[in-house]
Amino acid sequence: MANNELKNGAQIIVDCLRAEGVTHVFGVIGSAILDLLDVIYQAPDIQYVRAQHEQGAAFMADGYARATGKPGICVSTCGPGLTNMVTAIAGAYQENSPLIAIAGEIHTQHYGKGNANFHEIDQESLLRPITKMSQRVQTPERIAEFMRMAFRVAQSGRKGPVYLGMPRNIQKEKATAAIWPTTAYRSDALPAGNPQAIGRACELIMGAKSPVILVGGGVRWTNAQAEILKLAEFLGVPVAVSKKGLVPEDHPWSVGVIGMVGCPVATEQVSSSDLILALGCGFNQVTTASFTHRIIPESARIIQVDIDPTEFAKNYPIALGITGDMAAVVGQMYQQLHPQGDRGDREERLGKIRQAKEAWEQRLAREEGPVDAVPINRLRLIRDLSRVAGPDAIISAESGSSHGWFYYGFTSHTPILEPGDLSCMGSGWCMAMGAKVAFPDRPALALIGDGAFMMTLNELASAVDNNIPIVVVVMHNKIYGNVKRKQYEHFSERFAGSELYIPNLAEVAEAFGAYGQRVERPAEIIPALERALDSGRPAVLDVIVDNSRESLEPSVKLRVEDRY
């Protein structure tokens, strides 16, 4: 570990990245990080992914982290470079994503002069509320120490983003640095649950009449899906999710997503349950229909399992809380329950679930509408996207009306990339680019509304520049659908700001050097998707969809009156 060789600070940073196995860094160049980027440029084992805007770089790094489970690294210059990343860092914080943002900072001899300094703001304080750790490194001798701290904090317990400020002078100054192996400063051991609590949980599950398993976003980081389905199959208990794709929706015991735009099968199973085994689920506003009992029954006993005990009973009282890694805790439960045999009503319950899922599928097929309907029905588009995307595809979906329709009609096999609770429009397809960089052999498809796509359209240049062959499916209806629906209902159809100017996005894509095609008829959807995937290039399908009032949200949406 000891190394007496003098290296400049930028070289030490890259050595630390290399020790962690980092292979990709996303960023935008700037004066305050020229030294760091020069070293990355000369590193054959680290690819620098150039973005058009620092926000896009951070979104990509976040997608990389969510797809791999490893930290995504983004870099920027100081001042506006760093502030441009704030939205993406805040989104990562909401979704517990281990993003590591490294930004240049003002020279240490000049720091603190405020407005007299070019680009100076208090970056460390700015980032503190939306990161697990926000620090400015003051000397090159401590760079390796803070880099170890950043990777440890980002990946420990409830994961999350970290910010490190690197003043431009310490990137130049030389020091010796000990580059430790990861085993010397952090542990990958999974914390198991308390055995007594596990025993009590098993008693509650076996004593319940209609238990369900509710899987939340925390499971994304634990690789617990196989353990969860093994337990569900053995017990004969349905599995609902709070976020799309956390368990495969075509599994016999998977009943789909709950929430304001949820699957009725999942909603019925959860709302009629007397016990909820909640795994990594925080019971947020969307999942619970604004913290009501319309989905989460008041009488249900809740066993809440989370890596972070501060999540317990935030919104609903619990019968039992278990702190631990989801995969480890579920494995402990299986080991205790297996000798007891199943609950006895397995086949009967499975038959009812199968019937309910078949009825739901028939309903969706009817709601696709006439086969030749134009403008295109959004459900038809989403169902065709689902038919083309294989089980291994990287899938992203955006916020707003597009997100609701995606949740309603898409059949997910793997966790999707989505803005999450901060709902950063335009982020999802950038995340999919980051995921595609991590997994170049997997197809990547992004569904997005035209308003959201326009917010980060510039990153199409990044996809072309870095040869990231992602297919972006744009639902083109010239409106912000979610807010326009609210204007219909609450503002007497005064459509202030919700009607948009959107150009021909297929032509825009071609101008960027990507593959572009406008799709106007339902029969064109699947052939267009296949051509886009086969092109081997970044691709944009500009799909003209219905923008009538009736098309703005799925019919199953749960409402909470007078809340926009």
C-alpha cells in the first residue's frame, strides 16, 4: 500500500478511481479540472464520456450506478459547472444512488473572496443537503483519504451521492499517496437481521390470512429478487412492487405495481391484505395515494425491513421493524419457514391471481383501441414497445403523463430507470445512456414525452459523439400532459404554459447524425422499433400520439381531491 513516488493530485485521484475498478467517467470539461481530465485522457483503462451539459453527465453517471450497483462518477468545473449538476445529484439522493461527483474548486489561496473570485460559490455547503457527504479537499496529501471516504460512504448502508471538491492547485501539487485495496477500507459483508426479530416476523406471516410482500426501491441495490421470489413461491404469497420491474411482472406470483397509477391486481392484493412484508419500501406519496388508506389498509400489520432504521414507520405504524440487507433477511426467513411447510392455501390463491391477471391483460388489449386509430393511442405504443423489448433490455421511462402510461401498460422484466420521487424531466433517457455504456451488449430503449425530451435534447449529441446506440421513443403530442390535465380540472381550461412548440424530432435527430423516423400510424410502430434497434446508431422515433383530454391519464389513476 505504501508508495513513496511523488505524483500530482490529479494522478492520485485517478489512481484511486483505478483501485475501485472505475472504467468510465462522465463529464464536461472546464478550466478547474483540466489537470484531472488530462490524466484521465492518458489512462487507457478509463473511458471519459463527454456530455454536452453537466446535468446530462450527472444523469448518465446516475444511470450507470443504478444499472451496475457501483458508483457512477461525474466530473465538472467549479461554479456553474457544479451548479448545473445539482438537479441530477438531488435526484440521485432521492433514489439512494451511489453517484460520486468530483468538481474543481477555487485555488486554496483565493478561496473565500466570494464575488471577487471568478466562479466562486460555497460548493461544499450547496451540496450538503442533497448528499451523504460533501467535502472540499485542502491538500494533495489527503486526496487518497477523502477518495476512500467517498467510495465508502456512497456504498455503505443506505446508498447515496457524495461530493468531493478538488481545488485546481491541489490537482497540480505533488505528494506521496498510499493507494489501498478496497478490502482495507470498506466491507462488502451484508448485515443480517436480528434472529429474534426474524423469528417474530415468521410467526406473524404464518398467522396471517392474506399476507403480501411489498418490494420497494431499496431492493434495487441488494440483488434480492431471486430470494424474494423463492420465499413467495414457497409460502404462496403474492409480490407487489412500488417501482416498476423490481421483480419480473410475468412471474406467477408477481402482481404488479401499486400506487396512483398502479395495476388493479396489485392494488386489490395489497388493499385486502392483513399483513404486509415491506422490503426496502418507504411508503412514499405516489405508492400510497398520498399517504391514505386507499391502498395500504389501516388494519394491516406491517413488517418493515430496511437497511436504514430511520425509514421505519415514517408514514404508517409498524408491527415489527428489521434492520438488515434485504437479501440476507429474506434468506433468513426462508431458512426458518421452510421446515414448517407452506401456508396451505397456495394453489387456491395462485388460481385467483392468475384469473385476475388474465382479466387485466384482456382489459389492456381492449383499451389499445382500433388497430388503425390515429393519432396513435399511447397504450398501443407502449404495448408494442413491450412486445419488441426483450427481457434483457435496458428500459427507461420519464416523469409526468408519459410515466403514468408506462406504468399502466408496459410489462417489465428488470428494474427500469426512471426519475423517481424528485421527478427530473429529461433524466431517464440520459440514465439509459449511462446504463448502455456499462452494458453495451444489451439493447437500450427510452420512452419519453416530447416536453421532457426537449429539456435534454442536447445530449443526443453526446449519444452520437460517444457512439451510444440508444433508441429514444418520443410521445409527440405538443403538451405537458400531466399539468394540462390539471388545468382542465382545476383552472377552467386556461392552458398557461402547457401547450408546446415541438419541431419534427426525426429531422432534428438526423441533423445530429442519429437515426430518425417519424411514426404516425399504429402499424408502423413495431417495424420502426426494429429498424431503430438494427441501425446500431442512436435513434429517435418521433411518434405522433393522441393529445385529447381522454388520453392524458390512464383510467385506473387514483385521485386525492384538491391536491395538484
